[in-house]
Amino acid sequence: MARAIWSGSISFGMVSIPVKLFGATESKDISFNLLHATCGSRLQQRRWCPTDEVDVPWAETARGYEYSKGQYVMLTEEDFERLPLPSKHTIELTSFVEEKEIDPVFYERSYYLEPGERAEKPYALLLRALEQRKLTAVATITIRKKEQLCAIRAHEGTIVLETLFYPDEIRLERGMDLSGVKVSDRELDMAFTLIDIFRKPFDPTEYHDHYREALAELIEAKLEGKQVVKAPAARETRVIDLADALKRSVEAAKKEAAKPKPPARARTRASRPARRTRKVG
């Protein structure tokens, strides 16, 4: 079972709900080690002190804030623990909003909240209240030495906590002004037609990581000494007549939608290359 990354309580008025926080997502990237290209040896990551000319163990490290060039304020673990932040141990629900009021650009990472010991009833009360009123609670939580804004909502029978960026962490400078770009009604109608053809309920199981699969196949091919197949040529990206492109897109989409769908096939190759052991002698 996964280990909780935070434990504390949700403060809901006078109600206190002990909870534990677990990561709701995990990266499926294929990981690599850094090697010396000439001999293939794995490189060591060293914490090197240039003054004492020694490797420094973790126990002798500290965090430092550079307030001017080469000048640091050093902070210890005790300094972080002494910070007067109630959100280190308590998630206080300060307001309730509709989920659509929070722009998706604010969302950072998802976590599951599970009830602590003998906290099932107040946890279920908050969960059902959020479900039935279709609301999201706004609060703050301190994790990984940072106090973060967060949204708490019901999701498929559990409570999910989403960390949010603060407004000053959202980049507002987008460097573009489209106010002078003209789009005709005909172009917009064809765009709507194309959108309607592709419109369907979101099913996350229909999507998978093509890059990770191709990378796994490349690694397998190298392990087996096979010739690596070149990637197909990139699609042409030159600017053409927009209305003509939309018209051809609609026609192609209609033809594709009219084709009978083949039955789903089980994937025959794992998305991660198998580990191999080197034979000795």
C-alpha cells in the first residue's frame, strides 16, 4: 500500500476530520541513467564541497536562500518546523464554490484524501454533502515545505484534493493580440461542423502514450540487435487556404466516421521494455 505523504485533519466548521493524503497520479515515463558515453559506466551524482574538497553526506546539508551574490541565509529543518502555519496540520475549508468557477489553468496536482482512524462518519458526511450540492471546497495545505491553495471535491466515492497555483504564479503575458484577425461566418460554420463530427463523451481509456510505446520498442530493438525503423516524415505544415482546409477536413472526417470500427485488440507489447540479465561466462 502507498505511504501517506501528509496526515492531519480537515476543519469543517466545528467538525474535525482526521485524514491522510495520498498521491492520485504517478508518472509512467521510462527512466534513464546517465552514462559516460566513451565507456558506458554509470555516472555518480556527487554533493561536492569545493571549499573543503570533500563529498558531503545528506546529514551535513542545509538549505540556503541566496539574498545577494554568494551570500546565503541558512535554514535548518527546525526553522521550517517552527513556522507558524496552521495548514501544516489542518486543512481549513474557507469557502465553497462551483467547480466551473476555477479555471483549469490553476490546477497543479491531484491527491486522494482518506479518513483516519474512526473518522469514517464525518468523512462520509463531507463527501455526500459535496456530491449532493455539487460544490468544491477551497482551503490551504502545507506540503513539501510550501503552503498551497487547494480545492477539495467529491470524485467517484472519495474526496480528492487538488493543489492550485496562486494567482501570482499564473503567467498573464501571452504575447499575442488576435483582436484584428477576421474569421468569416462560413469558416466558423465549417469549424463547428468539424467539431460536431468529433464530439463525443471523454473516455480516458481510448488514449495512451505513443511516445513511451515507441521508446520501449526502440529499446527492445536495440537489446535484440535489430535495425531501428525510421519515423515517418512529418506532415506538411505550410499555410494553405483556411476555408479549403476546413472543407477537406470535414469531408475526411465524415468518411472516417462512416467506416466500420474494428474490434478492440489487446496490446501485444508492454509499454515498458523488459529487464534483461547479462549472461556471465
